[in-house]
Amino acid sequence: GTGLDLPFLPRDIELEVIDASPAMLRRCRERAETLGFDANVKPGDAMALDFPDGYFDVVIAHLIIAVVPQPQRAFDEALRVLASDGELSLLDKGLRGNRPAGRLRRLLNPLARLVATNLNVPLDNLLEGHAVQRLEDRDLGPGGVLRHMHLRKI
């Protein structure tokens, strides 16, 4: 993405940033330089990450799962490149549990899909079959439109 999370990260980390959009990468690169990060900002596909298994101690997947064509594949890739005992921060629009989307989400989702996002991704389903521990799981934003899950790979 554009690196909106960068101000909240420590400056002494090895930072790899990927996005499919050159415009987003350009904005992220500028933001990283302004903030003093030594970041490797490059084109990439969240559904086919170009990193070895267990490469990262931390993976931040904010506002990506709802925009990729195959959310499960992107989540699986994030866990694949995460080391055992590594932590994943997942922040996105999506559904909690097996509850169906509410009326407002069902009405807004066709419009949201026009701007390449899906309000109705069942986020809990992404975790099925994976050895992860939920360290935190909370709704954010107006009406809980966003959800943050802090996970540990076990």
C-alpha cells in the first residue's frame, strides 16, 4: 500500500513492502524516505509472495485481504512466509464468525466492489486449518466496519 502504517513502526527494522500498483509503491517509497526507513519497496502479488517459507518475524496485512481476488490464498501466503511464533497483524473489512452480512453491508457491497474491495469476506474462515493463536480480535471504526486480528503462528 501507500505506507500509512509506517509512522507506527520502529525505524530499526528490515522492511519489505509489496503492492501490485506502481502508484501506491511510489507513495510508499516517498513516505518511507521521509520517515527515515531503509525499506525495500517493490512490486508484488499478495497471493504469490516472492519470499521463502518462514522468512518474516512479523507480517502486516492491513486492508489487503478484502481487495485481492482470492482472500484465502493471500492469507495462506502471509502465514507461509511467517516464521513459527511470528506475529500477523490483519486489519480489514470483513465479517465476524458465520453471521451473514447485515443489510447495510449487503447494500453497500456492490458499490464497494466497484472500487475493488469486498465488505463481506468472512475473516474467521481464513483461519480454518491453520495453527494460529488469536492474541487480539476487535472491531474498529464506525459500526465495526473494520476488524483487527493480531495472530501468532504456532
